[in-house]
Amino acid sequence: MKLITCMRIVGSIGVIVAYFAILHINVLAGVIINFIADLISIPYFVKTKAWDVVLMLSFLLAISFSKLLT
């Protein structure tokens, strides 16, 4: 399996883990996990030219980043 595909799979699992962390553990930890999960998923969607997903993930990264700053 290619590295970029593994990154997408780990990113998808990370989004689920982050959602759980935000709800049940700690908001900051969940946001950090979500930020990393979204970030490592983007290269796969750039390679497959899924620009709508790249745009959505970029928007979600901006939201996560703004939460990390506050």
C-alpha cells in the first residue's frame, strides 16, 4: 500500500478519534488530533484531484487553527 493511501486511512481514523476526544476527553486534545488528521489527509485528495475535499479540509484546518490560537 502506498504511503499516501496510508496517510488518508490514518487521517480518517484520526478524525473519528478526534471527535471522541472533543466530546469525552479534552477539547484542546481533540482539536490537535483533528488538525493533524485533516493535514495528513490533504495530499491524497490533491493527488486524486478531489479539489472540493481539499477546499473543505483547508477550511476545517483554518477553523482548527483558530481554536488552537485561543
